Amino acid sequence: MLKISMSTEIASEKSELLSFVTVKIYRKMGVVLAVATVDFKSKMILAGPDILSRGFIYMRESGDLIRESQRILFNAIRIALKNKDANIQTVHGAIVNALRPFLYESTEREPIIIPMIFDTG
């Protein structure tokens, strides 16, 4: 019984430490969510792409950066959908590969980029 209690305590401490480190990384790097709704059957972008940021940029003061990011994402998704084998994974890759260098060149920071693609098909 004592061993179980100790391992649970250690596991809890490791989990808390991991959460603490994760939060520190997010605060330092920031997070960018790239959200779009896509119909893979018709290969059309139905909504978005939209950009959300947590800890990376101040959204109200970064309108130009957000609009340019959306334009880059729209083109990257459109090009990825032209591939006959287009799927969520290929679109995810296209989003990250298009957005990462642009954001670094614009801000000299590398946020964590999380693509969120909703498939209506």
C-alpha cells in the first residue's frame, strides 16, 4: 500500500512538473491556432482560414500580420487540396510549412503552430 501511494505521488509530481514546463514553453514561444473548414470531397475551403493567438501576438494590434497569415494559409490549403491524395495530414503539413517561415521572418519568434482542420465530408 505504501508503494502505491508513493508511486501515485511521484506520478502526480511528474505530471505537475510537465504541466509547469509546458506552460513555460507556451508563454515563451506562444501558440498560433490556424483554423479552417474544408470539404475534401469537393476540395473546397468552406470557412477560414482564421488565426488565433495565445501568448504570441496581441491580436488587436496585429491586423496586418493576421491578414497576411490568412492569405498565406488560404493559398497553402488551396495548393494542398489540388493533390488528388489530399487529406487532413497533408493540409496540416502545408499549413505549418507555409506559416512557420512567415511568422519567423515577421516576428523573429517561433510559436507552436496548431492546425485545426474541420472536414465536412
